[in-house]
Amino acid sequence: MIFGWPAIIGLSIGAFVANLFGGLGPVDIIGGAVANFIATFAAWRVARQKGRIGVFVGVVLEIVIVTLIVGSYLSYLFGMPLAVGWLGVCLGSIIAIGILGSIVFSVLSTDRATAWLRPYIPDFKSRK
């Protein structure tokens, strides 16, 4: 949500490359990249326009999008109930995106980090 397009593209490519080595095949390779692209783009757009409350909504939106997309195709690939796929991905997303991601976001949104990041991101604005 801070870095915009570079992070959206980077995370999507990262998911694509990581899933190449995951062993679940084309559904996971493409699905993971698409899920990450949609989730990070949606979160960035919401957080960009709505300020602090938008950051919270963006985090929740990312968790929901990743949970629905990835949980759906994983339940199909593993032949398990949809609710089980969603629950597993949701719990992982809450930890990775909701907790750890929010901590990183908070640290990078401080005045010290803002001053450090400003030369690298011309339109970077603090989220206070």
C-alpha cells in the first residue's frame, strides 16, 4: 500500500515464481499470481484514497481476496471442502497480511521511515 505499482508487480511476480517451485501446477502458479495482483492492487487503491481507515479496509480486503481465490482453488486441487480451504488460507493471511504486514506498514509509516523513503518514492506520503 506504500509502494504502489512496484510492489503490486513485484509481489505478483514473486508469487508466480514461488509457485513454480510449489509443485501444485499451473492452477497454483497462475492463480496465486492473479490473487496477489488483485489483492495488492485493491488494497493500494483503497488505502490511497481513504487515509488511515482505508489502510485497515485495504488489509481486510487483501485477506478476503486472497482467501477466496487461493482457498477456492486449493480446495479443488486437494479435494477438500471449500470451507476448509478458505479457513486455512484465511488463518495464514491474517497472520501474514493482517498482523505481520500491518506491523511493517506501521514501521514504514513513521516520520523517520518517511524521511528515509522520500528520495526513493517521489509521491510517497505519510499515512498519518
